[in-house]
Amino acid sequence: MLEGQMEVTVDELRGLVSERAIQGETMLLNMGPQHPSTHGVLRLILELDGETIVNLVPDIGFLHTGIEKNMEAMTYEKALVMTDRMDYLNNLGSNLCYCLAVEKLVELDVPPRAQVVRVLLTELTRIASHLLWLGTHALDLAAMSVFLYTWREREILMDIFEMCSGQRMMTSYFRPGGLWRDIPQGFEGAVKQFLELFPERIREYESLLTENPIYIERTKGIGVISTEEALEIGLTGPILRATGLPFDMRKAQPYSSYEQFDFEVPIATNGDTYDRYIVRMEEMRQSLNIVRQALDRLPEGPFRSNNRKFVPPPRSELGHSMEAVIHHFKLWTEGFLAPKGAVYVPVESPRGVLGCYLVGDGGPKPRRVHFHAPSFANLQALPMLSRGHLVADVIAIISSLDPILGDSDR
Amino acid sequence: MTEAETTLVALQQALEERFLDSVEFRDQLTAVLQPEAVVEACQFLKRRDFDLLIALTAADHWPEEPRFEMVYQLFSVKLNALIGLSVSLEGDEPKVPSIESVYPSANWHEREVFDMFGIDFPGHSDLRRILMPHDWEGHPLRKNYPLGYEEVQFSFNFDDIDRRKKYAKD
């Protein structure tokens, strides 16, 4: 009887759900992929006993676009645009991760100005990502106004990204060797304005949620995980830090001059959904702190490396320098050659450890690019976190993991 | 000696001849192992506080042999050290033992590698496709899998592209 009602055969479900579900004793409920609370195209098969989750099977891949395969067919510089399209809330962070990997593979130096601008913009991206997270997380838990407020501030950041790169989201602003172009006029003023405005706004969000009894009721003690379990299942980022372990790649293995910045790694102790909220709110403050320092010490100088074997010459040189024309032509047709070898560069994305594994084969195209996506790793913990909770809690748990399906499916 | 170096020396002593080589490239250490030693190496490293698996993937070196390379990146939060493990696999239907029993988080990563490269993981609890549809044919990240669009052939790359354009020639 059960077989006729379902699109998949019972055999396909065997092993995924308990024997009770096959017998028809517990209920199987499909959630997603087109469900507003799954933050994208995440599909879940819920096995329910009444309203309690017995088991949960995530089904991902609906947003798989073959980014890694496509990057293998492009030269190193051209492949960069694919990284924007991966984690669409952390475009500059993914740009940075890929650029660092390329720079490490070909041993290319980045001037100090570019490094500091990279830190500044990556931190603004982290704030933008956390804002979107906060808005949708609160929306999932029926706190509508937070969403409207966070969207308002996110728009300011989007304008800043557009100012630099010409694009709100698909930035491709960081390039191997530095930046696409120098930061524009008015950039510093815009960031300063945001710095003045934002601390007050964080307090505003907190006044809506931190002591809100409905919010506390729905998040405290929901999706609890210990540090050991989190490491076992590969959780990183704010979720791991909410269990009490102050592990942050920016501190552990500093990159792009993070070692020169003074900031704290916020932690909480209970490892539940509420604590993840607390950690992310504090992270926004720390990011703001880093942005402030970056703006104060922004060094003068070139914004990209002068190594013409890897970095194209400025447009102005093309009119009078034959050598510049040759370099320009070589770099935009063949691209630069990278040596044989493999590098792995982990960075801290807003969601956790984002790693780029890059293999060069002596040619102008990467042999293999792999991104260790934090959303992919974090989603794996979803069944473990949800078992025994109610269906409504699954909504809170999903959003507390902050999965970006573009990131997990690539 | 850094923590990673000390650990690798100890790993070499533990695995003896199954530890083939250690490679240092751009300040990163990678141990090259025999395929059957992977689980033991992971157990060893986990006992030494390398508790976080932060990458598990493969690379296809087609048409060279050995064709596939499995790569594991293990991180120790306590020691703040990163160690890579690399395993070469021969042939078109490679196999490597699953490390899911040591690092539970390897579950999805191994599924992804199986999906994308067609590498089999004996001992895996639930080896299904994860990103591609369940009835998909072929393994997209293999080098002889077509790109999905017609690549333009010039004289300098004619042979190179010709080798993987099997569909256009039929």
C-alpha cells in the first residue's frame, strides 16, 4: 500500500529511515526543496512520530552548477569569477580564499595596501552575511521586523561593494596579486558613515531579540551540541565557537595581514541555537572593530603586484609600451603558468572554515580546484542536531546553521 | 621542528614501509601513503589531536597513471597544525578504505568524491550520490568527462581537447 503512494521505492528509503517508517508506523514528510525556511533549495525527508523528529535525511545538490569542473577549463584569473557564484553571501571571502591559493601556488606577493583593503572588505562581507542570516533567522521564528531592519543596513554595505567593484554581489574584486582597481573616491567616507551608524543598529536588533521571551523559548536548549561532537562531525565557525572553543582561522593561521589586527574571538558555552545567535552578534561587533582599524591604518602604495608575469599592466601603459601590450596579450589569452604542485588554503568564512585545494600542473589552467565548503560540512550535522526535537524546532536549527546552498552544492 | 614535522616522523615510524614519502611544498607537509594504510594513519593522527577533517577530496591525473589521487587535510586545533595525506590510486575503478569510522564527518565528503570521481569506499555506511541526481550516468569531475559545451580547438591544443571529445567523433 505504501509503495503506491510514494514517488520513490521503499528500497531506496531502506537504511535511511527506520524500520518503523517502512511499516508505516511513523510518518515520512517531505520538506523542500521549495520551502522558505530551508534557506534555499535544501530538501529534507523528515521521519515523524507525531510531531517529534525520529530521523531526518537531508538531500542536497539542487543548486549544483559544476563550478569546480568549470574552473578546470578556465585560466587561473578567469576562473575567479566562479568563486563569486559559489557562496553568494560571502563573495569577497570566496574571492579571497581562491586568490590566496593562487598566490601561494605561484608565489606571488601582495602589496600591503591590497592586503588591508582585502581584510576591510572581507569583514564588511561578514557583517552583510550575518545581517542576512539574522534577518532570515528571525523571520523563520516569526519576528518579521528584524528582517526589515537588517535588510536596510545590508543595503548600505551592498552600495559599498558596488562602489568598489561595480557589482553588488558578483564582485570579483580581489584578483591574484591584489585588487582589480584601487578603492574609489568616497569609499572611506562611506565606510566611516557605516561605522558610526552601525553600533547603534546592533543594539536595536538585540533589543528586539536577546530578551524576547518568544525568541528565547524557541531557541534556548534547541539543537545542543558539545565541542567534541562538533569536531567529530566537522562543524566549524560560529557553531563550533558557540560550544565554547575559541577556534578561528583568522587567529589560528592568520592570512592577508590578519595578524596585525586586534580582535577577539567571541564564544558562548551552551552550544544551542541561542548561543549561536549571541556569537554571531558579537562577531559583527568584532568585524566592525577590524574595519575601523583597517581604515585607520590603510597604507598608501600600489594596489596590486607589479609582477607583470602574473598581473596585467595598467590600461595607461598599453598606449606607449610594447612590453605592456605583450604582457596584456599573453595574460588575457594564454594566462600565466603555475608550477606542478598542490596547495591547501583554509580561511574563515562567515560560516566556518572555507578551504581551497588547488592543484597546478605546469599549465595555464588549474588541474583541480576544490572548495571545502563550510555549509556542506555544517549541514551534515543537521540530523544529529534535530533528532528528538519538534518540527518547528527544525526550522530554528536549520537557520542557526546558516546554510547557503550555493556554497554547499557548488 | 614544527608540530606537523614531528607528527609526520612519528607516523612514518608507525607505518614503516606503507609510508611512501613526505612532500613539502610551499611550507605544507603531505604524507604519501599506500591506500591500505589510510585508516591506520587517520587513527594515529586522531590520537595525536588532529581532530578536525577540513578537506577530503580527489584529483584526476588522467591520462597519467596512477590516475587518481585522494587527498585528506587534517587539522589540529590544539597544536594549530595542518597535515595532508595523499594516496595514489590506479586504474579506472579505484578503491580506498573509508575513514568514516575514524572521522564521522568524512561521510558526506566521501559521498561527494564517489559522486564526482567514481571512487569506491569499502566500509562506508551509505555510499550514494550526493550532488548529482541519483540516476545520473558518469562521474563529472573525471577528466575524460565532457564539459557540456563545445570547446574550440586551436592548433596548439587540438590533440589535448580531441582526446576527451569522444562524443563528437561518434
